[in-house]
Amino acid sequence: MMHRDDLSDLHTFAAIAEDGNFTRAAARLGMSQSALSHALRRLETRLDIRLLTRTTRNVSPTEAGSRLLEQLTPALELIETGLRSIGDLRKTPSGTIRITASQHACNTVLWPAVREWLPRYPEVNVEISLDSRMTDIVGDRFDAGIRIGEAVAKDMVAMRVGPDLRLIVVASPAYLDHYGTPENPHDLPHHRAVNLRMRSGGGIYAWELERDGQEVRVPMEGALIFDDPEMVLKGAIAGFGLAVAMEDVAAPYLASGTLKQVLNAWTQPFAGYYFYYPNRRQHSVAFSLLLNCLRQRAHV
């Protein structure tokens, strides 16, 4: 027979196991770490078996914990779906919508929509996690994500929510005065770059240039590497080399003359951001309303 605390403790165990860290799990559940540890000990004591192996930095499931988690995750999702369906019977939309997005996607697509939409529904909460990596929205219990279309998994429902994007090549006037202006990709090996390390995979972004159907992939060398696009632009402004940036982000610097654009003919637009979510999950009324808001804004 189930103890009255079992469901709560099982939910706590699943959060710790999925996050691999007590601090992150406590933040996600809105609990203190001591309360989290107490719930886990209580569950392990009742089951008389260790579920998690603890180290100084993280935790991982034992064999018993892995078996339990395999059965527990779909059961918790089913319970969550049931609670959502009951909540949908209310006249007022409510609940929490968790979304993962890159910084640029949030600034240009998600935040403008949420800022307009959320005040209409006082009982709805929106949690936005900013991460440039491709997050497992099912495993990390997000309701949806926003990423560039080509990065979205094929088994997701995806809806275009943003205009075409364009990555351009920029440099400071001082850098171009000293090193010259590249006219085509063959000039790039003679130049320095402020490089971007991709948080997804950890590799250095290799520049992809295209003109009249001809595609060129160029690995660039340079003294500066950042994992943040805004810092890459700051490095370019300081004269450390050429840089690749989103056209809309670089626009104010181009307008002021702080940066200059080069290789214009070799940088082509590409499909922009998509809002994506699992097709097997039953969504709340609040989620459907936000989805509709994003759809309408995409066609403005």
C-alpha cells in the first residue's frame, strides 16, 4: 500500500536523478536542499534500498534507481497530463509553461510575445530557460523550445515563429585599415577572427559562406574565443579580428560606424526560429493560447 508521502518523494527522487545535482533539483522544485535530502532518505528507508550514488559534485542513479526511474518518468508524465486536463475545465487558464530558448530567440521572438500575452492571464506562469545548447525538452520536462528549424528533431511538432535570419561578417574600421578588407573567402586565411565556441558540442564555429549556390566552409584562427555571441562582437569592436554575428544584433554598430560589414555577397539568409514541442503530450489551455499568440505574431 502506498504511503501518503510516496508520490511526493518519488517526484523528488525523479527530479534529483534527472538533474544529477541537488542544487539544480532544489531550485526547480522550489525546495531547500535539506528538505530534498530528507525526502530522498525517507524514500530510500521505506524501500530499504539505495537509489542514488552521491559524489562531491553530482549524483547518479544506482541500478535500482535506474529501474525505478524508467518506470516512474512516464507515470509522472501521465499524472501531470491528468492534472492539466482537469485544470482545463476551469474558465480561467492557469498553470506553468516551461520553455527553453537561446538568448537571441528569446530577445527577438519569445519575449515580445510573452510580454504582450502574459498580462491577460494572471493565473498563468511562464518559465524561460536561456540555453544555446539543444536541450532535451522531454527529459528536462520543458513544454516547448525555440530553435533554428534545422536543429529541431524530426519527431517534434514545429511551427515557424520568426523571419529569415542572416549571419554577417563584421570588423572594426581599425582592423580593416591594418589588415585590409577581404573580398572573398579565399582571403580569409590571411585574417584573424574572434571565434565562437559552440556550447552545443563544444567545437569552434566554422564559418559557412555561400554565393550563387557555391558553399564554402572556413575554419578561422584568432587570439580570442568566447562562448557568448555578444562578447564575440565586443572582441571585434576592440579590433581583435573579423567576427560573425546576427545581422539584427550587429545593426546598431554598423549604423554608428563602430563596425563595418564585409563579404556581403557571401552571407545569405536562412530559415529562422521554430517553436517546437512533443506531439504525444496533451497541452493545457494556457499552452494552446500562447501557441496561438506566437502563430499570429509570426504572420503580422
